[in-house]
Amino acid sequence: MRWFRRSDVTAPPATDTTPTGLDGTDGPEAFRVHVPWVRTRLRAATGAACALALLVALTACLAAAFPRAVDRYEDSGLRRAAEQARPDRTVIEVYAPPPSPMDSSALRENALRPDALAAQDSEVRARIPGPLVIDRGQSAYGVRSSQDVPVLDPWLPRPTGDPPQMTLVAQSGLAAHSSVAQGRLPRADGQVTSTTDRLEAAVSTETAKALHIKVGSVLHTGVYTVRVTGIVTPRDPQGAYWSTKTLLRTPAVIREPLPSTDMYWVGALLLAPDAGPALLARDGRPERYWQLAPDVRALRARDIPALRHAISSLEAGPALREVRRRIDGPSTELSELNGSTEVTTDFDDVLIAYDRIRDSIAPLVAVAAFGTGTVAAVVLLMAGGLTAERRRAELALLRARGVSLRGLTARLLAETAAVAVPAGAVGLGVALLAVPADRAGAAAWAAAAVTAVACAALPLRAATAHRVVRVHTGREDVASVRPSRRRTVAELTLLVLAAGAVESLRRRGTSGSAGDLVSLAPVLLGVIAALVLVRVYPLPLRGLARPAARLRGAVAHLSLARAGRTSASAVLPLLALLTALTTAAFGGSVLAGVREARDHAALLSVGADARVESAAPLPSGLPDRLRRTPGVSGLSAMSVTDAKTGGGAQSLPLVGVDPADYAALSAHTGLGAFPQGELAASGAATPALASRATAETYGTRPFPVLFPDGTTLTVRITDVLDGTAAVSGPDFLIVDRAALSPEAARPTGLLLTGEHLDGKALREASPDTATVRLRSEERAAYVDSPLQTGAERVYTAAVAAGTGYALLALLLSLLRTAPERTALLARLRTMGLTRAAGRRLLILESLPQAFLAALGGTLTGWATIRLLSPGIDLTAVALPTAEPDSGAVELRMDLLSLALPAAAVLLLAVGVGVGQAWWSGRRGSVTELRAGDAR
């Protein structure tokens, strides 16, 4: 706005007194009239400002919450993966050679004392590279014998006559990590030296039970006489202190390599922490060690590259060199002969396995992010375009009165920023509070990007529309505006990019850099579809306008004519709708593929809805009891025997079944369905169903089968199955159970079908020796990872948000022409148009664009799934524990995700038309027909 002086209107009185302004300012400045643009505009359009603030705050909140939600479930997934991995894989173990034999006995003994080990432990911790954080509570250090020591006492158990062997361990923190069940903890009386041969030790409760050790037992281990003073119970048996070397708490039976059949027990004797020097007495080569347990709570998925670099540095890099310098001292020829400190861990394998799963999931989640982000950006641009369209006359008048384009843009930017910046800050604050996470930088950048788009939408749209000073503009509808050459070139460029992305994805899959193509391909396909549909949009309208003109009423013809004059900028709402519908369809196909893969994997694992099996024959009355269990609708008994073929040289599972029950079960589950008559007896040989591998081995000729009870059965393969419910594996035979001997025919397993089976009731009815497995429980085990469940939730939320924004885009496109439609309806009512006809007019006018978006979105979503399915493997999402060669899990078409969003678009268009007709009828026609009012 310009500055105006009152002297331009009325000359000041000619007096010697200098006028004083209202604010007490003397001089000519008192006659200036200040017009605050921003405050004036905001007060004049409070409702629009509040709506923009709400839109920006909501969008900024969602944009800021997305990276924090991703960080949250990725971090939780990494911590779960580290917790599920055994401590012997995650703990970083540092091994130091024994003291040099060239040193004096005192120096060698001092090197094994707790003070020296504790000092070196501090040195090692200080050399751990970041961001690797050590859990001091679960870490330990100590001295142990490098070789197991045989215990020759005859009262100890000996499975095959060999004496048990024990490891002597003097580990720190025994009192803190165990509770005394019997006796007391071991002590070292006086100062222990290399000549000490009488020691005290404790054993775990499992070791005492397995080896029949009691408090006061004396064990003779070569040069040592060890008296057991206590039996301890681990406070955290699964923690790193006890599970890095499970022998500390749980003894084991070792089998000698074949052909030997010898076995012997191995265990651990827990010495006092300061008894380490005594281990020099045997062979002079005790092993010093430090067990460094990573702090699971400090693990972050974004730090995986740095964590792997730190582990590599510890195993063979600068960090290892520093550790060796602190423990071994300066490198000399003698120290090289004695050996060097080594660092080993499998923690990097755990990180690599997790990173593989995360890299497979990330592109799929990015699809929702890109799709929803595109739709949200379109909505923000449409909001700015709606405001610019409503203020077209005002802005054109300002340009006609001399306002520069730069000045107009700056004022509109200040006006929008006054609303958008505080709203974006509020949205960022809500996201930071609602989604706890460590990083705030990505969230701040996302909220800032949303705020920047919201601030720039109105100024850029106004600058584009009012670049040339003009008051009246020509028609800008899709039926009259012809695409320019630049637009044609841009559309062809996008078409080539989308085609290249899809083809690259189909060839390379989601690995490597192709993961970005997965994220962009649905959006690019939506862009191409929107541009194509905008081009072909006038053609069906022109084709329908001629037949509609010959109808008796004017509503159909007028609605088609009005729909044909839709603004040419309708590509934005169409792009938002198509992108949202494509993203929703893609997400629905991902979730459907994951759901189907988990169901099928659980079915293959269990074989039916429930499975009861035992190594021994089941009780004869068990089938009847299980049939009466709630939810059971079908039951098939089976006897699984490891039968010998080929003269006893080969073996394979042979399943005896009741043909009628098993045929019904196979048809219900879809695993190896066969006609009941296939197992009917015919001839001397018993009919059998076989796997493909078994059929290729034995053919169709009769061959004998030997059972463990000594009986034989001649079988002949009559049909080949790809799989069966009774057993898993490449080889099997299925015969009629009636053809088996009474001993072999006794059922060892039961397969049950039914809805909502009660696992507790099935286990109560089954004997204790039987194993009960439910398909529902097996399926639930596939979704226990926070990485999977978090990704699914984030994807679902993103798709829901994208759908909401798409509907908002449709609403904004309808609101943009609402004043014009309301005025038209008022004029037509003065000419005799009824309210019912007015409702039909508004509905039919909005339906072509909504129907085009719904149909185009459905077809684009279907095409996206068909095109991208060969290049996307959902195995990491559905079955993270599956083997790499277990087969790919592909996308599955989900009709609900295709039809439901499209139906919502149509319903919203109809609802807006009905609502606008009802509202305009309540307001009356006088207000709308007053000349000069802004519409």
C-alpha cells in the first residue's frame, strides 16, 4: 500500500504552531496514515487464516512425526534383535596371552591379580570407539584355564566311563551376579601365588544337580584340590555375565567325533576373583579375558554404519592396535613369540542381518511417505491457489494501481508467513511431544519444508497469475485451453522417467539404489495418469453432450456443459487423488501379500488349524475328547513312521491315514488335495501317495517298505503330491492306515480343523507328552518384531493420512467453484428450476471429475501393482526368519483397498453437491444475485 498524506486531501492551516499527532509526535510525520497490511488482511479474513493455520499445523505435525516414528520402530527393532541374539554373539571378547615366561614369578602373578585386570579393563573401555556403548553391569573380566581340567573323583557321573572335565574360572563380579543357594562364596585365604594348590570354588545350581556336587565336596583336578564352598543361583541367567560362556551356569555332555561313541561331562568351577595367580601352577598358560557387553539401550539404527566401523576397528584396526599397546605393552620380538591380544565378536553379523531386513522394509515405507507427501504438498498448493482465486479481483486491482510484482509477492508472503510460521511451530511441538525419539533435526526440517510450501503457495500463484497487468482474462477451462509445447515436453519427460523406473525395478528388484525407484514409481505413475486423464477429459464430455442436448430436461446438458468448463488447473486435485488412490492400493497389496504369506507359512508349519503329536502313540480315547473341544469341526488321525526302503539303506516318513478324514482335511487346507478313492486297496500292492522326489526315485513299480516293528508292506505309488499336511520335507509316502500292522497303525498325531480353536482346552485334553501347536499361534510368532509391526503401523497411518488429504483436495477443488455454482443455481431458480433439479445439477456437474479420479485411481493402482509385483520381495517384511532361498513373497491384489477409496471419492463428491444445494436453498437467491458482490 502507498503512504498517503492528509495534506493531499485538505491543506493544513497556516499557523506558526506545529501540529501534534495523536501519538504525540511533532512535525510532518504526524500527518502520515499507517495501514498495517498483515493485520488488516488477517482481521478481514479471520476464518480463512484459521483454516490455513489448522492445515499447516496438522501437516507439519504429520511431517515431523514421520521421521521420529520411523526412528522409533527401527531403534526398537534393533534392540529386539540384539536382545534375541545370544550374548555369545553380541559380547565383544578380548583375549590376552598369559604373562611372558621370561618374567619373574612375581610379575606373572601380579599380572593375574584383580587390580591389574581392573586397570586394564578401564584402559580397554576407554579405547572402545563410539557410538558403541558398553554395559558395565553385564561386562566382566577374569582369568581362566586355557584347557579343561579332568576331575578324577570316581563319584562324579561318567556316561561312557570318561571322567568329567572342568574349566577353572576366576571371574569378577560373582557376588553381584548371583545369590547363594547353599553354603557361601569362595574365598582366597591369604595371598594366592603360583604355588597354591588348594582352592575354594562355587558351582551353579544346574552344575551341582547334573554332576551330583554338594557343599563340602572335594574335587581333585590334577595339581589342584578344590573344595566346593557354595552353590549359587544366577540372578540373570540369560544375561551376558552368565550366557557369554554358558558353561558357567549349565554343564553339557560332549560327544567325541565319530566313529567314537565316548561322552563326558564338562562344567565350570567358579573360583574367587583373586585366585587367578594359582592357575599358573598347572601349565603356566592361563587365559586373561575381558567380556564387553554392548548396552542394548544405547543402540540406534542410524548408528549401524558407525557401529560396524567401530567393531571392525576393534577386530582389526586402529582400536585393536591401541588395546594391544595398553595390555601387551610395546611390541618386541619376545612379545610376538608370546602372542598378542585378540578381539572377537559376532555382533557385526547381528547388525548386518538386521540391516538387511531394514533395507528391505524401508523402500516400502518410503512409498507411503512419498505418496502422502505429494498429496499433502498438492493440498497446500491448492489452498494457496484457492485463496488467490478468491482474491483475483483484489490483486488485479492492486496491480492496475501500480503495485509492483515484487511488492505484491512480498506482502502476500508476509501475510501468509504470519499464519503459517506459528502454525508450523505448533505442529512441530505437538509432534515432538507425541512421538518420543532422540533426533529432532529431521522433524524440524520436515516441519520447515511444510511451512515453506505453505508460505510460498499463495505468493507464487499470485505472481504467476498477475505477472501481466490485466483485469479481464479469457476462458481457462480444459475444453478451450490447448496444451503448450513446454507442457508436452514435460509430460513426455515424466513418462520416460516413470517407464525407466518401473523397468529398472522389475529387473533389479528393491535392492541397492533401486529402492528409491520403489518409492518414486507409484508417484510417477500417478503423475502420468493425471496428465493423461486431464488431456482425455474433454473427449467423453463432448461425446455425451450431444445426446444429452436431445433430452427433454436441461439439467443433464447443462451439467455436462458446466463440467466441460472445469478449470484447466484441475490437474492438481486429480494428481492428489490419483497419487493417494495409487498409494492406498499399493499399501493394501503389500499388507495383503504379507498377510497371505504369513497364513501360508503358518499352515505349512502346522499342517492344519491345530496339530497334536507325540513321539509315542497317543491314547486311544484322545480323538473323541478333542472332537468335543469347542471350535473343532474336523479331525484326522495319522501315524508317522520312519520306514526303511531299498533293503534298509534308505528311510523316509510313511504316514498312515484314514482316507476319508485325510482327504477332507487336505481339501480344507489346500495342501496336497486328492480324491478319497486314490487310497482304495486294489491288487496285491497297497496304493500310496508320494512326493515328487519319492516318485522320481521309486517310480510306479511295487516296492517293499520295512517298519520298525519288523513288519513289511508292499506299496505302489498311484499319485504324486507337491506337499501334504502330515509331514514337511521333500520325501514322504501316504497309505491307508488300515493296511498297517496294529503296532504301526496306532496314531502318533492328530490334525484338527475349525474356527477359533481353544489352545488351552486342547492342551488340557492332551497328555503331557504330546505337543500342541496352533496355526494362529504360529502366525502370531511372525509379527513379534517391532521393526515389522512399526513399519506396518506407520504405513497404514501414512496411507490413511494420504487418503484424507486426497479427499480434502477434492473438497478444495469443489469449494473453488462453489460461489460460481451457487450464483448459477440462484439464477436458474428465478427461472423456475426446482430444488430437486438443482441438486441433480450440482451432483451431475461434480460427478465427471470425481468419477474420472475414482476410475483413474483404481486403474492406476491396479497397473502399479501388476507392473511392480515382479520386482518386489516382501519376505523380509512377512517372514524375517525365513531362509534366503525360501521363495519370494509377492504383492497380492487387494480389491478392498482398490474399491473403498474410490467409493469414498464418489460419495464425497455427491455429498458436497447435495450439501451445497441444501445450503443455497436456505440462504435464498436475493443475496447471490446482488450485483457487485464478491463471489
